[in-house]
Amino acid sequence: MATETAMLSLDNPVFVTYLLAASIMLLKLMLQPWMTVVRMMTVRAGFRSPEDARKSPLNPTPSSGQLEPNEHVERSRRMNLNDLESIPGFLMAGFLFVLTEPPLILAQVLIWGYVIARGAHFIAYLTAQLHDVRATCWTFSSLPVLVMAVYILLAGLSA
């Protein structure tokens, strides 16, 4: 039991690496919808449900076009969906990876590699880069998670 406690403590640099990276990714995951809301309110379009286009304190002058898709808003929604597809897997794999007690350098390369690649993916998506650029960034974020998953599996099989 003492080993488990030490493993999940701030004395463990692998856990601290994960903790910092997971915090950044959680902030990204939770702030992206706010970006969508800001974009919706700025362009006053891209609302989704019929009741969203009714008069209210936040929508004092509704218009019929508010329910039409708006690319500025939809881009942010797509970024959010991509985060929802990627970040939870990283959070789970990263946590389980910490439990396998990997070498610090391996953990740092994989964990920070993921964060950097997701940051690059965000910038590529935000600036409407070609699919090839986004796909490359996505690939470089997917690979560390796959490596962690294989490492976890092998650690489990050898236990």
C-alpha cells in the first residue's frame, strides 16, 4: 500500500508530469465550449435549438438566421468534438501508465509529446490549415497514447 501512495504523490516525478499535463488537457477540454459560446454570441448565429432563437435577456433581438449553421461557430464545435474523442483516452492511458512506474524520460516524452501535438492540432484547426496538417498533428497526439496503452498491456501481462 505504501508503494501505491508514493506512486500517486507529488514526490513521484512521473505522477507530477502526468498531473501537469492532465490539468492542461482538462482546461483545454473545458474551455473549448466557452470559445464556442463566445463565437456564437459574437456572430449572433450558429444557435442549435429553436428555443435559442427566442427573445431573452441574452438574445434581446433574435433573428431568423440565428439557427443557421455558421462556420465560425461550427469550427469551434468540431474542435470540441475532436477534444472529446482524444483527451479522455489520454487521461485514462496516462493515469494507468503512471501506475506501471515507467522510466521518467519515457513518461515525459510521451506525455509532453501528446500535449504539444494537441496544442499544434488546436492551432492547425483554429487557423483552418489543410486536413493533412491537422491529420499529422492528430497522428503525433495519437501515437503517445497508443505507446502508453501497449506499455500498460505489456506491464499487465508480465505481472
